[in-house]
Amino acid sequence: MEACNLRDNYHSFLAKGYEVLGVSADSGKRQQSFIEKYKLPFPLLADEDKKVINAFGVWGPKKFMGREFDGIHRVTFVIDEKGIIENVITKVKTKEHATQILEKA
């Protein structure tokens, strides 16, 4: 839902000068299948060794249906053209995420 919300609002991001990049620990092949299935106009980084994920501190314990496990947390970093983090969204609303990002722009 989150990726589709970003896809549906992609032109709004471009109009404000943003680029969109998704990151997950999935393989490049899985990422490409996901891009094709949902017709995403932006790239997804396959971070199988979790170097980027760990550098941004978004891997760790999660709970789902009473079960605890390690996984990637849904966090969005808005980074300017100089590499400075301008905003961090930790409470991502999957169906409204584009609005969350664009409201802070």
C-alpha cells in the first residue's frame, strides 16, 4: 500500500524536486518483480547485506500478532541534495504516506 501510494503521487514529488528511492533487504530479483507488479516509477535498492538499513538504524525487533522478530522498520528519511537529513517520518501511514512527506516540504 505504501509503495502504491508513493507511485500514485510520484509526479507531485517530482514537481517539488524530490526523487523517491525505496530500500529493503530483499534480493534484486524480488525487488524487480515488485517494481513490475506494481508499476513503480522509482528504483528500489536491494540491500541484502543490510549495510544501508543498519547505517540508518532501521533494522531491529518488531512485534506482529504477538510474535517478536527482527525486521526492517517503516521509516522515511527526507534527504536534501547535499545529503543532509531534513526530516524523519517514523509513524508511516501506508495509505497516506505521500501526504505525510509532502506536508513537511
